[in-house]
Amino acid sequence: MSSPAQPTTPAPAQTTTPAPAHTQAPATKRRGPVRGTLARQIQTRMALTVAALAVLLSGMMLLVAQNLLIRQIDTELDTLPARVQEGGTDLHRPGISRGTLLVVRSGNGVTASIVGSDSVDSLKDGIERLLTLPGGRSTVTLPELGRYRVKVMDTRQGQDVIIGMPMHLVDETMVRLSIAALGITVLAVAVTVLVTRRLIGDATKPLDALTATAEQVSAQRLDRGAVEVPRVDIRTLPPQHEVAKLGQSFNHMLGNVEHALVARETSEQKLRRFVADASHELRNPLASIAGYSQLAERHASGLDDNTAFALHRISAESQRMRKLVEDMMMLARLDAHQQSEPAPVDAVEVVLNATSDARASSPTHQWRLSLPDEPVVVLAGADQLQQVMVNLLGNARKHTPAGTIVEAAVWPDGTITVTDNGPGIAPDVLPHVFERFTRADDARRHSEEHSTGLGLAIVKAQVESFGGTVEVSSVPGRTAFRVRLPLAG
């Protein structure tokens, strides 16, 4: 025996165990909107919209507040004592706020003063910039003094007066307002996120229940057996609710599906009973026909050639029909799940025996084995697995010409392969090879023995009853059947 390397075959299709059906969909645990979901998109857009509106309103509020504060300073500039506006240099008067400055330019020179803590100090820095200001009001930044709102006046001929008030209170107020606006914006966005999260969660909860029901239905096997389709619970929603209308339509659709599945299952059960009963009833007549034909063949020496040939054909066709009836009975039992429980079976021994039988029955083919040195114990039935191998090897024998190399291999992972280098299966037939009464095209039929079209269907039903899978791939020059069975233990 040779020890083959692990085959590079595609991974077997995973079977999904359907969740038990219930009358209502199970409640799902919500964990907030998932990225990319409609709920997350709505929540994000709402938060961005509120943030943009909050920033816009805050900006407008800050602009209005700044204009009001500047207008208030301008009013104070206009209402300074008349003696200042007339060019007096004495600013040490009640009612004049700290930091107020006065610059008087006349033919005698420039005089600049500023109100300090307890006295009026001389102003030296920034004089040149103040003297270059145009008439009217403007805002300037003076070295070591900060921003000032100043007003340039021409009080009398040949004399200019510049008065100014500090804007540090305005700047401090604007900073505080900006911080408050930022806090309000953050608070508004946070509240919007929390509120929309709750509202959207409550609004989409029925949709989540509908989605969960759809997923539960999609996970169920609807191709066979009795199926109970769940429903969406819409009792808590008002009738005019959009989701309630959608859920009602969805439940109505599921009801139609369930009714159709029940009708299909009833029809299939009747058909299976009919096939089983008909096959059982046909066994005795076929056995009688075969017995009488064999008895007649024993005394065929006195008959003419045509009669003897007819008796031979009757015997052959009765055997073929008997094989067809037995196959139909076996499929009926498999459909009714009348199958023994899988037990540990050495796949190496079964494949070895089946290949030896095939070599003895068809010496015109080249039969090869590729087996591991150690036993490969799978969960199956010894007789059923033997029949699977007989059908696969018989399929290769019937549908390939003499001299074809047929190789049977067992792999340590429980995979059994039967490969031949024959002409292959036609692409239009390949997807249907495991269906009942599917026969190969003329290009692959190389035997006078007629096929019932049930051999590969029995293979699929037997393997799936063990919890395994079977698949086929075929191109001209290579056809491979792969049977995957669960390992014991």
C-alpha cells in the first residue's frame, strides 16, 4: 500500500444546522448601531447637522455680541466729558474709566496721557501709529497696552484729539462667550446622539425582529421534511405603522411559503409511499417472471432460435427490472430515514474489497489503489458503504471504455476518491449526476449494460445519511468523485 499525500481538494460544503422554528422570532440583544447601518448613518447625519447648526448659531451669536460690545464702547467714547473732547489734558476726573487714553496734537507738539491706577501717566509707545489713524473710529493694538477702540476728532482748527478706551473687557467677554458656545455645541451634539440613539433604536427594533426572522428562515432547510416557518411579532405596533404593514406582508408571505411547503411535503410523502408500495408489490411478480423464464431456459434446447432468444431477453429484462425495483425501494427507505445508525467502519478495508470485486468483474479496465498504511475509521454502515463503493466503481466501469485507468483512494481525513481518465461527463449533465434517473450522454456510455439512473442518487442519499458529503468534478481525461465521511471519534 502506498501512502498518498493529502489531496488538494476543495473544502467540503459546511452544513448549517437550522435553528428550531418558533411561532415568533426570538428577541435580539441590541448593541447599538453597527457601522454602515442605516441607523448609524441617520445618527451620524443628525449629529453632524446639529453640530453645524450649533456652530452657525454660536458664530452669529458671537458676532452680534461683539458688535453690541463695540457699539457700547463707541457710545462711551461719544459721551466722555466735554472737557476731554475739547482738548483738555487733565483726565483725572471721576467717571473716566481706567485705561482711557488721550492724545492731543497741536502746533506746540503732541501730548499723550492714559488713566492709570491712581494717576494719569504719560503715553510714549504707539504714538506714531495713533497719529497716522484716519478720522472716525477704529480698533488698534498698542504695544504693552493691547487692543484699543479709538476715535479721532478735529476739535478746533490746527488741533486733533484722539481718545481711546481699552477692549480687554470685550476680549475677555468674547473668550467666555466662545467657551460657552463651544460647551453648548458639544452638549447639543451629545444630547442629539443620545436621543437619536434611543429613538432610532426604538424605531428599528421591529426591523431587527424582521431581519432576525428572515435570517432564521434562511437558515432552515426548506427542501425536505416538515417545516414550521416563524413569524414576525408586530402586535406591539399600531396598525398604521410602516413597519407593522411591512411585517404583516412579510408574515403573509411566510404563511404562503409554509402552506406550499406543507403541500409539497404531503405530496412527497404520498409519492414515497406509492413508490415503496409499488416496489414491494412488484417484487413478487418479478420474482415469478424471473423464475419461470429461467425454468423455460432450461428446456430451450427444443425451441427455435427466436423463441430461445426471447426467453433470454425476458430473463435479462426481469433481472434489470428487479434491480430497478430494489433501488427504488432503497431510496424510499432512505427518504423515510429508515437507515441504521452510523457505526465505526474501516474505509480502507471496504475500498479494498470493492476494488477487488470490480477488478474481477471487469478485467478490461485498469484498477488501481492508493491506500494509507493505517486504517481510516469513519462513521458509516459497512454494507451501505460497500454499496456506495460498488455504485461508484460500477459507474466508472459502465461509462468508460476498456483500458481506462480507475483509481480508488482513501485519505486520512476520511475522504474517499474514485478517479478515472475516461472521456468525462458532459457539462450539461454534470450538475444533475446525483439526481434520480439521470443518465450519461452517449459519449460516456461504453457498456451494453443499461443504467437505471439511480446509482449515484443512492450514493448521495447513503453518504448524506452518514452525515457526509459527495461531490464530483469532471473534465475530459479526468473525472473524480469525492466522498467525505466523518471520522469516528
